[in-house]
Amino acid sequence: MDPVTGSSSGLGLDITRHVLSKGDIAVATLRKPEVLDELIAEYPKERLLVLKVDVTVHQDILDAFKKTKEVFGRIDVVVSNAGTGLLSEVEGTPDDVARALFDVNFWGSVHVLQEAVRFLRDENAPGKGGRVFQITSGMELVGFPGCGFYSATKHAISGLAQSLAKEVDPAWNIKLTIIALGAFGTNAVNAMDKLPVHPAYDNPDLAVAKWRKAVIRSQSGDFDPALTIKGDAAKAAGAIYRLSEEAAPPLRIPLGCVDLARGATKDLSDEVEKWASCSVGLDKDEYQN
């Protein structure tokens, strides 16, 4: 039985559908449950539980886990997928807007992860454990212009999830995987909030201006070639399902953005080697060879 946050559309919805297609039980959580009325009509309540959850409301998350326990008795897999986007230059983003983004993408995910680990350890049978997937983004790996605060939320939750994975006792049998997601479907682009351009960056030759233009053009219905989305969210859902069956799943995996991950790894490696001399000889004198 798999609870999935952010199930209203895109990957979350496709994961829910895939789980159900395999004959398993799914718990879909989202802010507007009526969005899934067709899916609710398609499956009996013994197979699908839909719960209203706003991940910025901590109690909603706790209540969802509690309700799942009451209805199904256990949880096997948790997918933390809820998130929102923002198009804005770093310099042009007010604190309240940036904090609201962190409330969803970071703190919402933190609270899901905390309760997932507690539940899998304390509510499931001893040693049963379970799987936890934290969905991030390729922008966790590479910062994109115009997406600084979005990238920051994904960097932050990835770092926290990596630490959490190293904290859990192996005896709990809880496996955590962080998925850096590539581009799948148009919903993320269409739903991305955008702020007015900061006047200092209103130069059409800047990378951030070109990215902003591509997003706005795509949101108008004329999808920009610069934002070509090749990923199939249904296939991504299938890949995540397969990962849930692996005995030794990866801690981190780029899904649909392998080239981006390879490029980021190479760029970091190249810079480390180029500038390694700057880091040599910085130990205290008594530790120098």
C-alpha cells in the first residue's frame, strides 16, 4: 500500500494510476480531492483512499498517516512528491514569496519524511520497514536562471534526505531514495508562478531573459522548443515502482536527466582538479606533512 503526496496531476497522478494498475492499494493525497473524482469512481474504496492534504499544514500530514493506518493497517511505500515552481530572478524575489516556496517544497517534504520514518518504524510490524521516495528535480543538480529559489528548495530537501538516510538504523529496514526528476509533462511549466522581471535583468541577451521568454511563451499555449519535454510521466511512474521492488535501491538517482547529472558531475570534477591547489596546505602547521 503506497501513499503518494501531490497526486492531483503529473507524476503523482501517474504513480497512483500505476500502483492501482498493478493490483496494489494506493492512498492519494492532494489539496483538492475532487480532482480525482473520475479515478475514485473507477476503483473501490478497498483499493483507493483519497485524502485532502495541504503539505504546508503539518496536522494534515499527521492525520493522513493516521487515517491510512486506520483503513489499511500498514504502509509499504511513501512517495513525497508535492511541490510548486517559481519563475523569478533571485534579486527580484521578495522574502515572503521565497518563504512560501520553502513552506511547500522543503518544509512540507520534511514533515512527510519525518512522519514516514516514524510510521514505518513504529506502526508497521517490527523490522518490516518500508520504502520512502523523495522527489526532487534536475535543478537540484544544476541551478537554472530564473529558478534560483526553486533550485534552493530542491538542494535543501535533497541534502536533508541524504542525512536522514544515514541516520536511520539499518535494523528498521527503511530504504530512502532521492529522485532528481527530469522534465516530464507540461503541467510543471504551466503551473509555474512568475514574478515581474527585475529591471536590472530586462536584457534579452541574458540567459535568465531567454528562459523567462520560453516559459511565458509555453504558458500561452505556444510551446517553446527550448522547453521541449521528452519525458513520459507514466514511464517514470513505472520506473519508480520498479525501484520500490529493488532489494538494495540507490540513495540518489537522476530519472530522465542522466545527461544533466553527468554534465554536472563532470563540471564539478573538472573544477576540483583545476583549483585543487587552492585547497592544499590549509591545515594547521602541526598537521602539515
